[in-house]
Amino acid sequence: MLRRRWIVPCLLVALAGVARPAAAQVAEIQVLPPDLSLTVGEQATVVATLFDQRGNPIITAVQLTWVSTNLDVATVSFNAAAPGFATITAVSPGIAQIEAISGNIRSTIVISVQAPEIEQPQARPAVTPDSVLPADISTASLGLVARIEPHNFGFAQPCRVGGFVATNLLLTSYRAIRGADSIEVVLSDGQRVSARVRIAAYDVPSDLAVLHIPVQRAGDMPVGEDPGENDYVWVVGQPNCRTTQTMRARITAAPSTGALTLSRSTALGQLGAPVINRAGEIVGVASQGSGAVRASDISSMATQARRNLATGSLLTAIQVARAEQHLYGTVALRSNMTNATARISPLEDWHWPELTQQNTLPFTFSGPQGRYQVELVASGAVQSSTTVTMEAGVANQLLLTPAILAQQEAPVEEPQPPGAQISPQGGGGGSGAIIAVVLLLAGGGAAAAFLLKPKENGPNGPPVNGGSGVGSIRIVIPGR
């Protein structure tokens, strides 16, 4: 009969025999999209997926850097915490190469930058009393706009902006902060504020949000009346994400309810920008495309923000994102089929249409939590379809296979050796690998079975596939 003093040495031997996995070796880097055509001032996000020598995507932490071969044409920025995502900013016309580098492995994409289109002259006189923004109003408005840099799942989004409606309340679009887990604000004097930036009020249907900035400053923009059709207005934003500029436009549609329509579309650096009249009053907030939220909706949102500030009813960015189920996660998609693409369709009520996309495999999809339909498309036909659930703050991976392979039966498990029982603790059912170690003790005629199972993490913890550590260990010693 096995004595107790043998148990500890056996356990140490078993644990010593379980080697720690070696660091992943990068064999290939794929950057999508493979090339970009941008206009001066525009930004775009590119995604790098790293693969090992077997062609499997690497989801563990690996050093990755980005460089631009021509900073005069395009710059690249990224967050070291999530280096798989990089933001490209077009600076001036020309050609630049952006490289993603890990060790001695690199991948290069080509960036083509064109000069911005020149606005076509208006049929009516270009200069009229109501078409010119007074110089003092322009100067004051430029100083009352701040850049907003939201972070989704650890990587920075292209910049957005907002306008101060009080000394410490910044009005912007809800789309500007949608899904953000943290927010950094850059004031007109270059001061960066990230600590204690809070949401004082927001409304998803109206596409409005008011941020509380814990910095005392002077000046604010009053809220005016709704503009009328054909009125001149000015969008005060940062189309190049560096300097604040005014862009003149006209109101082409001003319905009694709903959004205003501008004569010009806004860039990403103008999302959330105040739309002002000649008096410097906010009459709209730039939303998506050429849309703008009307002044009547802005007034009620600013009033609610002041009430919440007075009562201390402020929220963090991650609390808002969690309440609206807009927190981000990622999934690395790949397939064993060549020339295949993945078509992704959002399935939840809180998802937005722009999440629908189709890309060549492999690629990494990033989006808010919830269910998505993922279709494998090859040779012009759908080969298989599956539903993927994105978890907030979790990076996952998925191998897409044709339906005929997916329907094959799983292999039958081999019977366990006589005298050994392996019994997982904690309910089982996880996705982590299970390692069973069986030691035959000389002369003992018995076996000790050890079960090593990686810990499972909750939806807000580290990725399931990237977890580490030992879960429960149960030793079963059969009697003679």
C-alpha cells in the first residue's frame, strides 16, 4: 500500500515534468488593409496579425513596433499595451511605407496620400455679411475646443473633439466616446487630462454626451437656437487631429425633429465638434457624415449635465460602455481554406450597422461585446456559418472550416488505464487544455493520477486562451 510520504515527492516529479510553454516565435506578420489611399488630414486604423511557424495566430504578448519610412507623408502611432492596432495619419501628398516589425520579421504596407479636394465655389456670391465668421468669434471658438482621445480595448481611436459649454463641461457626440474604456482630453493649450475624466450626461439615441473635465478654465460656448435651412454655420474641429480649424458649411435640411444636414461631410477629427453660428453660439454638434444634432437637444443635455455635476452623479467611461454593452473585445479569424474571406454581421440590438464587414482571412476583428454571425466565403459561396460571442476585454481566436468538415464527429476518447481515475475539480467544461500525468511507482503496484487544468477567467479577466496557472489537482490512489 502506497505510503503518504511518497505523495509529495511524486507530486513534485509530476509538476517538474510539465514544461512551461516556450515564448511564441513569430514567423509571419500580416497587416490589413495591405494598402491605403488617404487624403491629407485623414486617419485610418490598420491591424497586424502575427503567426507562428505552423500558421497559427499568436495571441500572447509579443513585442511589435510600427515605423513610417516617410514621416513627412504619413505618421503611425500605437499603444504599447495593444500593439496589434496602429493609427495612420496622412500629413502631406506623397507615398509612404508603414512597417510592422517583430524581431527580424516585418510586414510593409503602402500609404498613398492625396491633397484635399478644393471646395467648389458657390453659385451665389462667396462673400456676404452672413457668410463670414468674425475674427474675434473665430479666435475665441478655437480656444474653446478640445481634442478627445478615447481608448477601446487598450488601443487609441482616431481623435474626436468637443466644445466647452461650461468651464469644466465638454459637449461632444456619443459616437465620439462609444465603447471607450478610458478617455484622454487634450486642451487647446496642449495640456493632457486623463485622470478623473467623467461622463456627466449622455444619450445614445440623440448621439450626445457631456464630459466633466477636472480642470478649471475660462470661457464657454453658449447654446443658441436651431438654425434654419440655408443658414451659414461653422464646424470647429481638428480634421488633421493636431490643429483646430473652422470649416464653413450651410444647413441643407432643418426638419422640425431629427438631425440637421450640413452641405459638407465631416472628418473623424470633427466628430463631436461644435457647430456654431456667426455669434459663436452652438447650434449643432457634428455627428456622422454630414449630420448634426440640433440645438434644442443640446440645451436639454447641457442642463442635465449641470444637474448631475451638482449632485455628484458622474460615471466613468467604462461604466457607460458596460451599461450600453459597448465594451470591446477581439477575435482572430483564420481558415484552412485559401483565398477565403470572412463576412461578419452584428446580431445584437446595441450593435451599429458599420460593424458589418467582409475581409480576407486571416484577420482580427474588433468590436463591442455580443453575438456576431461569421460566414466563411470561398469561390463565391458561403462554406459555413457560425455564431461568435464577443466578450468584453477578451482576445479570442476562431478557426473557420467548411461545413462538411465541421460536421465530422469528434474522435472517440481512449479508455483510461486500469487503476487510474482522473477527476476534474470545479465543474470542468472549460476551454483550456487538460494535462494528465500518471506515475507508476516501482514495487507499489498502484498509480497516482494528477490533473492539471489551466484556470478559467471571467468575462472581465484575461483571455481564456491566453490564461496560465494551475487549477485544481486531485490525487486518486486506488487501494490494493
